[in-house]
Amino acid sequence: MKAVIQRVIESSVSVDGEIVGKSQKGYMILLGVVKGDTEKEAQLLAAKTASLRVFEDENGKMNKSIIDIDGDALVISQFTLCADCKKGNRPSFTNSEEPENAKRLYELFCNELKNNGVKNVETGIFAADMKVSLINDGPVTICFDTDIWRKN
């Protein structure tokens, strides 16, 4: 499972010109589900994301989590994070999980964020053509790939 986590002042996602999800101060998360991902990866990634300390404390150091600041999260499904660009110039998306399982794990990730203390979690519409807007704060952008936690 792959995630691009952006610290934002605000973000929103629209489908057919209508806002379907938004957040204020917190995260805008792009989430890609890779073939072979399981509930374990969704749970681990949600826990890591909820406890990630990238918000400033009273001394200006990145020492607070999204939970500490009572922040929002907007989570957008994005299969293109799973692109394989090793050969040629056209990405292959064969590493992306099948839609039914990807949607299930995407929804589990969102629920696990809530279970880990993120109070407001909004989403886009899975597999829709979405337009995403955000004001990145910092900018602070963190990339996670659950492969780094797999035991060899």
C-alpha cells in the first residue's frame, strides 16, 4: 500500500463540479492499493499516518500528530501510485489491486484512521474522475510504502 501524505491548510475533492469531500487543517492523503495488500497493511499504514508527527509544536518543531492538533483528513483513492515505469514511457498499472479489493482496503484504511483517533475523515468517490484542490502547508509531503515494514 502506498500513500502520499500532504500537510494542508485545506483541501477538497470534486466530482462533476460538486465537492464530495473536504478537509481543513490536517492531511490530504493519496492512497494506492497494491496487489497483495491485506487488512494488515491498511491497519499498519493508518496507525502510522495517525501518529506521524509533522505538525509544529509551540517551539516551531514538527512534534505533533494530526490527533494532537484535532486535524482533518481527506483520503483520495489513487491507483496510479502503483504505476510501474521501468520499461518505456507508458506506465503499467498491473501492480494495482483489483477494484473490488482495492475499494475494500481503501475503506478499511479510512475507518482505521478514525479508529486511531482522527475525528474527521472524508473521502472522494472510489474510481471516479476527481478534481483535487489543496493548499499545501510547508510544503510538507511524506511518502509511505508498506513494503518497508514487510519482514523478509
